[in-house]
Amino acid sequence: MKLIQVEKSDTLIDYLKQDEIINLNIIGKIENGSEYPIFTDDPNNPSGVLVKSGYMHFLYTESEALLMLF
């Protein structure tokens, strides 16, 4: 498993909206900041999302295997 840089997509937003309250910051970064790099393990069926914003890294996943990539 490796991280892939992707563009904003409805699939990522839908994945994050499964826990919308927890992910409001990440959703906001993706929807309003096109300059931020977005990474995921699978663009079509993500099990985690990472958004880099300067020195801040916003991460959401329920997969321990994905956490090991960091």
C-alpha cells in the first residue's frame, strides 16, 4: 500500500462525510484550497485521506495499516 497524490473528487468528499463533524476542517481545506496536496491510498475506494497545508498535515483514516505509512 502506498499513498497517491490526487485531485479533489466527490469520492473523497463522500468518504470524509461519513464522519462529517470530525472531518469539517479537511473537507473545508479540500473544497476551498485547491493549492493543497491531497493524498490517499485508493482514489476510487479510499481508506484514508491526507491533506498537507504548510507545516500542518490533516489526516483521517480508520486503517492502522495506512497510519504505518506516515
